Amino acid sequence: MELEQVVFQIILHAGDARNYAMEALRLARGKNFTAAGELMEKAKVELNKAHHVQTNLLQEEAGGKKPEVSLLLIHAQDHLMTTIVAKDLIEELILMLQER
């Protein structure tokens, strides 16, 4: 698979994860914690997919096949990392909302 396709997989899965997490937060604000939890699980699945793609790139590089570093690759990494942070923060916010 070409690097560009791999990069878009990271962006796609990270973007889906972020959307699920943000919608989960909206549901939690409306006290629908069951549905919020289900969406957070979907977010985790999508993040795992993105992370798996990233891990494959890292393993290839460790094996001597260095990818061409491009702005698109950096963009994908940015999407993944900010989504991980957003997911972690949203989990904490949902817990805070449940404690109210």
C-alpha cells in the first residue's frame, strides 16, 4: 500500500474517533451516559485502528524502510495525537458529569 493511502487511514480513523468522542460528550451533557459510553467504546476502537496503522509504519522504519516524511504524514500524526488527548479529556469530563 502506498504511503499516502496509509496516511489517510490514520486521518480517517482518528477523525472518526474524535467525532465519536465529541458526540459522547454531548450525550453525557444530556445525562445519556449509556449511549455516551457506547460511543466512547467506538472511539477507542477507531483509535486502536489508527494506532495500529501508525505502529506498522514505525515497525517498517525500524526495519530499514524509512517513509518519506511529508506534510500529510505530519498532519496525520497530529490528528492522531490530538484525538488521543481529546479522548482522554472527554473520558474525564464524562466521569465528572456522572458524579454530579
